[in-house]
Amino acid sequence: MNRSVFKSFCFFVTLFSIFSMGIAHSAPGVKKSEPARFTILHTSDIHAHLMEFENQNKEVVGGYARIKKYKESLEAEGKSVLMLSSGDISQGTFFYRFFEGVPDVEYMNQTGYAAMTLGNHEFDKGQETLAEAVKNANFPILGANIKFKRIPSLQKLIKPYTLINTGNDNSVKIAIIGLAPENLTSIVQSVFVKDIEIMKAAQTVASVLPEIKAQKPDMILVLSHLGWEKELEIFEQFPEIDGVLGGHTHLFIDPPAVTKGPNGHRFMSQPGEFGEKVTRYDISFYKNTDFKIEVERAGLIKMDHKIPNDPKISVEVNKLWKQIEGKVSEPVAETKVFLDGTRGNVRRIETNLGDLMCDSMAELTNADGAIMNGGGIRDSIKEGTITTGDVLNVLPFDNYMVKLTLKGESLKKLFRQVAELNNTPGGFGGFLQISGSMRVDYNKAEPLYSFNQKAIEDNKLYTITTNDFLAEAGNGLSALKEAVNLETTGILGSDLFLRYLKQAKTVSPMVDGRIKTKPATKLKLPKGTVKTIPQF
């Protein structure tokens, strides 16, 4: 072949390749359009952190005033912003104890949230309290897999999904499905979730998708409070779902997981906890191509001092604080050490706060031992003065102490159940902190346990103090229902701990090896995660 013929051949091969590439991403004869652009901001598990707070690194972060200001700064740049929440806006600070979620929803209104799904802690004061908190929401409250049989008005408030138009030209139609926790009735006290029906998430999605698809949305998102493992199952089972924005396991997923799917990029993430960070996606949507969704950038944005506070929300939150300041600022004791109630620790390993709490429970109720679910310990206490508010933040639930009499064989079964459930990403809420009279080693195939340095005897009776939530087989720990006797104390867990601290005056607990555990399992990401998406 001479040089001139060869050049002509190369030219036609190149031209054909370019033409073929064009067919792959758009219909023949259709020019790739300018995309519709929008930004998703996502929060979850704010847990009544209405105002800014100091994180573990001693940085002042969070608060709705700062989140609102960040959203407005993007809108001032001309961005179309879709603000979403995966729930658990409730419970975790004394603001919820005194105001029951009403101001939380108001600040979400002011921030401009477009939708929220229900988390388990929305139910911590019952369905009537939830209905009162959300009745004035300017955004849809979602829960496709939940039915309220006792309160019809609440059922009317909660929607399975919503459709929202967004984008810089308002042309992108997005369907958003809400999914509440599948195990809601085992992680909330039974009296608060009476006559609620929870459906399996995957079955719910499969049943609602045909109705959604009939309305021809451009994108389908799931706003979930299932927890990472269940969210990963939904993401991988339903390729037509373009994004899963999750919560419940409080994971800081940075960068978000981005894969390729039938509609372009798919994405999955969690934003952590307390509003310390917000997940941000900058998305371009191309109408007339096969690869419609392009995640331009994605990552977590820290809500720190670089972002100013919205003055209106700041003033309102400070007024709330002034109403309760005197009730929560009373000094009760001193601690010479940091008392570790960090979520990732109390749900997975022994901590000094867990030790102190269980030792106090056993001592003040004259029990052989005591157990406390890590999920019931909601905060740490800094070295120095301990206030009433510190204790209420650590123990925000109105759980009463109960004294169980259990056979040794039931205690063994209990620790086996903990071992089976203890590999949850973000920690298992039913992981048990224990008193010093007990020892447990989860490093063996069969957990090793002892009581007062002696092997637990199957038919021997042991008295164990715990809370009424666990006594009802909370967190799926059904072995506790085998108690041969249950003695109510009429004392709230927070009141018992306050009494102990006031008597002790000064504490300085250290972990003593009463619990030994396996290393945490590595977090699973979706298959085919793209590694090259730019971050912020």
C-alpha cells in the first residue's frame, strides 16, 4: 500500500471511530445538549444538634445556621441546590428532651430542605409527638416501607416518594423514595411503635418502582435510613436507582462511592453525624445522551468556622438555649479523664464511660452485674466539670432501670447473640458494655465469659441490672426475654447515673480489659467504584 492510500485509509478509520463514539452516547443526528446542572446537599443523623458544637478535634462545627448559610452561598453563585435529609433529626441533645423536635423541623424549613425520610429516633417520644413535630414541615416526609395503623393523620403526613423538578433550568425531574429502618420495631421501645407495620426495603422498592417509572422521571434516588449494608444491597439489586443517600450508621463516606450504570453515573454515600459535615454532589444531566448523569465533583464539606452562621437561626437557637440553660448547667461531679462515649467505640469495644456506667448500675441496685447497650450511650464527657446537661446528652432516653434474674445459660446465649450481630459498619447498637464483675472475650468462635472470675454456670441464677429497652429484647437480644424474674426500679438511667456521680464527686475510670473484641471489618463499597471523581 503506497503512502497516499495509507493516509486515506487512516483518515476514514479515524472518522468512523469518531462517528461510532458519537452513536454510543447520543441518538444519530442529535447533538449533545448543554447539561442541566444542579447540586445535591445531603445530611443525616443530626440528632438535635441545633447549634454549633465542639467536635473531637476541638473544632467548632455544625448547626442549622451554618448549614443554611452554606446552601445560600451556593445559590448566590447561581447553583440550583437540592437539600435532602436521611432522618434522625431527633434525639441526642437536651434540645429534643425539652422541645421534642418542633424547632428542628422549623430550622429545616428555613434552610430549604426538599425532602426527608424517617429515622428510628423520630419515634423516641411516640407517634403523637412525631406527628406534632412534622405537621408544619414545608417539605415531604418520606417512608415507603412504613404503615401507621393507629394514627391515620400520621399516615396522611408520610409519603412513599416525592417528585421534584430541579436543575439550573428546572428541567430535571427527580423521584425520591424514602426508606425507614427495617428493624424499627426492635430498636425503639415497643410502646412507641405500637401498631406500626414495617415492610422489607427491597420488596417495597420493587413494588413502588413501576408507579414511579410510569411518571417518567429523569433520575431516581433513594433517601434511606437503613444503614450502610442494607443500602448497599438496594444499590446493587436495583440498577435503575441512580443514587442512594443513606444514614443510620453515621458513616463519613468520603469520597462518595460513584459507579457507572445504565443512566450514567450512580452514587452512594453517608454524611456522618450531627451536621458536622454535609455531602455535596455537583451533577450535570444530559437529556439526549445515553450517559445522562455525570457526577462532576463529590465529597464531604465540613461545616466549620470558614462558613458564617445565618443570623436569624442563630438568634432563635440562642433563645431556646436561654430557656433551658439553668436546667442543664448544674455541676454534679468532676472527671480527671475524658469519658469515652464515642459512637464508634461504645458500639464495638470497652470504654471507660461504659465501665463507669455499668459499675454504677450494679452498685446502686445491689445486682451481681450490669449491662448497657452501646447504642444507649450517646455522647462523651470532657475532662473537668460534669454537668446535668452532660449526663442528659450521654443518656437522653427516658429508659428506666430494671433488675433481671437470668440463668447462666441465658447469659451465655446473650453474649453469643452480641457476637453474631457485632460486625455492623459503624458499630452495633446492642453491643454490651458490662460491669467489672463480668468478663467476655469475643475473639473465639464461641465467646469466652466469666462472672467474678468463675465460669458462668448454666443453671445458676444471676441478677443483672439493665434498662427497660434491653429487657424487652431491644436490638434483637432476645435472650433477655428469658429472665425468670424482672424487678422494676422506677428510676431513670440518667437519674441513677447522676446520683452515683454526686456521691462519687470525682471519677477517673480506666478500661481494665473486661471486654476483648475482634478488629472491625473493612467497609464494603459498591462494585466498580470510580476512583477519579474530583473532590472539593
